[in-house]
Amino acid sequence: MRLFNYFFCAVCALSLLASCEEVIDKVDNIIGGNTDNNDNNGDNNDNNTPEEPDADILFVGVMEVDQNDGTIFTKEAQEVTYKIDDEGVMNIEMRGAKFAAAMPLTLDMTIPGVGYTETADGYVLEAESIVPLAMGGEFAQFTITNLTGTITDTELTMEFMCGAFPVTYTGTKQLSANE
């Protein structure tokens, strides 16, 4: 019986090793380490591997939130990224956002579906009313209204109402968010 247990363990170990090598080969193909499935220009058109999405553009700047009590809360080094999706709208993500000194934690907040117009200098942003997403759900009590802004090669500026609180943001373009 002991010999059978050793044999069984050895067979299990070998099959586990073989399946790990198969996963590594598949991952290597996806990230381009093995170009057997790639055509001459490096595209992965001969297999079902999706194309890499464009890198997020990262802006770092200052967010100011009017607390409606005569004070302004300022969040330094506020990170903001944006992506244009397949439906022709922009999704703006505020990473590590904090809107008041008493707010106990920071959160990543996405403003989905922001309308934009492309100009010679970049983008002009405009949205009347959008429910933001944070912590896995909608934050209807902090609906984004009257959003306006611009994105250029070097700067992102926005003004909007977050619920009842006026917010302004000015950020400078950094390296891509994935670097």
C-alpha cells in the first residue's frame, strides 16, 4: 500500500507540473513571449488573445471641495485618469479621492459616461448628471452634476457639483498610469 501511495503522489506531481507548464505557455503567448501565433507585424490576429488596451493617462493635481460652511477642503496630489470607451464616452477615475477632512478613508471613484468633444487642443468635457461609482456600487447621494472641463496634452481641469458640494480639479499630466 505504501508503494502505491508513493506512485500515486508521483503521478499527481507530474500531472500538476505538466498543467503548470501548459498555463505558463499560454501566458507566455498572451504577453508576446512566444510569437508563434503572431503575424509579421506583431499583432495577435491569428489567435483569440484580446489586444492590450491603451494605457491610462495619469494626471496629478489639486482638488478643492467647497464644504458649504465657508471652508474649502483641499486634497493635494489627487490622481485622475480617463479612458474613452467603445461607446464614445469618457470614464474618469479619481484615485484615492477624499472630499472632506472628516471623511475617514479615501476611495476610488469613477464618473462613467462623461460626454466630450474633441478639439485641436484636446477634449472639452461636459455632463449634466451622472451617478458616480465607488466601492462596488452607485453613490446616488453624490450625483455629479454640471461637469465641465478640458483635457490638453499637459493638463486636466474640471468643475462639477458632487451632490451639494462644488468641486474643482486641476492636474498636470504625468507618465502613463501603468508605468
